[in-house]
Amino acid sequence: MLVVNFLLLAAVLFCIGVYGVIARRNAVLVLMSIELILNSVNLNLIAFSLMHGSVDGQVFALYVIAVAAAEVGVGLAMVLMIYRNRRSIALDELSEMKG
Amino acid sequence: MTALLLAIDDFNVAQNVAFGIIAFMMIVAALKVVTTNNVVHAALWLVLVLAGIAAQYILAAAEFVAISQVLVYIGAVMVLFLFGIMLTRAQIGKESGLNNKGWALGIPVALLLLGLMGYVIIDAYEDTVLPDRGPAPTEALSDQFLSIYLLPFIALSFVLLAAAIGAIVLARKD
């Protein structure tokens, strides 16, 4: 297999995730798009780990998975709190701090 | 690139066909995640993408990471997402207003980024062939974790602890 296969697939997923972060208004959907981005980076790390024949890439991928799990936990707790205070999780309505 | 593929001695047809099918499925599912009008459907399409990623890890000979992906993402993170959806929304069906007003701006940005990254990747790694190694033993992975990566490993466990406590504090009722 060519390493380009994995890298191009990861690039496509990354760009779809970036589109989701820009286009979506619902906070939960933005968090899902961020998961897409993190997973595409993990795919890159695994492909490079196989290419160089060392397990360091897999170690980094596991770290990324753990940090992503923590991020989702805290992020969803924040979304829940915003929903409780405002009855809406539309991100464009959270603009009080705009100057 | 086709000539190069045929020139490889150990060109594994089954591996490449499996990669292509799974990659196509993942891209379709990822597009559905960012375009669908139903938040629950978006979460279920995301499951398909994450499962496809786990399958690609197995193709890339990273079994332990694949199993962690299934356990952590499909098992835990998706349940969290579904809880988040259920707790923040009353209605389950289709919904309007999931996209920003300027959502169309995302398309040129994503395409531009894809063009740039695709050019750079193909330019740099055009004829690099992945060696046909067997799966990396989990032993090697644990040796790395418990020797040179021990300090970040311990730090990461504190990060997870802090995140769990922080989530509880944030989501408490009082």
C-alpha cells in the first residue's frame, strides 16, 4: 500500500471537519466536527508509525484519543450548562463578549 | 501511480480493495455528519466514520489503537454525544437552523485547504510504499509507555481526572 492513500484520506476527513466547524450553528454538531478532525490526525500518526516502523506514532495516537475523550466530556458539560441558562445551544447567540 | 503500484512486488490487492471500500464509506458518512438536518442522525453517521477509522487502523497494523478506538470512541464518546443531544433538545426529528448564516463560506475554505494539503502530500510522498510489516506487538507499545513516555502518561491521567471532576462541577444542578 502507498502511504499517500492514508494521508489523502486523512486530509479529506480533516477538510470535512473544518467545513463542519465553520458551517454548523449547533454546539453539539461543532463538537462532532472536532472529533472528525482529531480522528484524521490520528490516522496520519498511525500511517507514519507504520512507515517508519516504530511504535511512537501509536503512542501519540493513544494520547490524542485520551485527550479527545477529556475534551468531549468537558465540552458537553459546558454545552449542557449553556442550555440550562439560555434554553438554546446556538453558537451565534453567544455574542455578549463581542466589543 | 498505477505503474508504480504494479511494480511493487508484494502488492496486496485485497488490502487495497478493502482500503478503498472503507475509505469511500467513511467519506460519505463524514459528509452526512456535516450536512444532515437531524442531530441524532449526525451522531449515528459519526459512528460509521469512527468504525471505519478503527478498520483502517487494523489495515495499518495497529491493533491496540484500533481496539482503543472502538472502546473509547464508539463505546464512550458516542454515548456522551447521545446524552448531550437528548439533554439539550426536546424534539428528535428534522430541525431547521442547524447551520450558520454564512455556512457557504465553509465550502471554499475546505476546498482550498484540501487542494493545498493534497498537493503537498502528493508532492512529498508520491512513491513512498508502506512496508509490509506484521502488527506491532502490544508489548512494544507498553514498553514505550512505561519507559520514555512515562511522565506524559502520568500527566495525562491527571488531565483525565481534572476533566472528569470539572465536568461534574459544571453539570451539577446547584
